[in-house]
Amino acid sequence: MRHIRLPAPILRAVAPGMRLWWRVRKPATFGVKALLVHPDGSGRFLVVRHSYSDPTRWGLPGGGYKPAGETPEQAISREVAEELSLSLPTQDFMVLNTVTTTLEGKRDTLTILRAVAPDEEVSLSPELAEARWIKDVRQLGPAPVSRWLIAAVSHAD
């Protein structure tokens, strides 16, 4: 499947409309998030800020997928390649947790997976504003942090 990369300003402009559509339509969606651990074994992990929606919030890389077309492992491998230009085979990912939520007015099944990154160097897609390797979420200071980031870190310990 071919994906179109949209510039960050367009992503920010479209995000409110998507949230409204989710509230009206209440679709069932499926998503994946990756807890990527630094390859040097230092215990650091990668956090990102997306360029759309809430660009101040720190979270995990990931995105949506269709279960009829790919598994969570295939989806997160694709998302990590698209967002960070990191190539990880599906077997490198381990499921940490799967949750069902109704945040944003939609029925979302989210799978959080863990893998060791093959390299510390990442190349950000327009979807991402920033990425950092950290050891503790407190290093992010007063910035808002995604509940899925907190959940992933607590399940990884």
C-alpha cells in the first residue's frame, strides 16, 4: 500500500476535522505504538512529538492500521520505517499490552509493542516535530506526556 506524506501544516489543519468525524461516526479503529529501546543497552527509549494534533505532547511513534491487511507487528514495523526511517523486522517486536479505548470519540484498539532500535540515528518524517532518547519521562519536564507512553514504560519494567 502506498502512503502519502503530507506537510505538517496540512496535518495540523486536517486534525480537528478528523476528531469531529470520529465523534460523529464513532468508527472502530486499530492503532499501534512502539517503545523503541536504545541499542546501547543504556535503558534509554525514544519519545516523539507529532507535528499535528497536539505538538507539545510527548508520546510514542506509531499509527493506524487495518487488521484485515496487516498484523500489529507488521503495522508497527511499517510505521517505524515511515516515521523514523528505521528498518526493523516484524519478529523484533514484542507485544507489551493491548487496550481498547473510546478516547477521541472512537472505539480504538491500541497495541503497544517493544523493540530494540537498530540504530540511534533517526530521520524524522513530516509527521514528527521532534524525537529524543530519554531514560525517564521526568526528563521531559512540565511538557504533557501521552498516557500510552506512561503505560508502555510501566509495562516494560
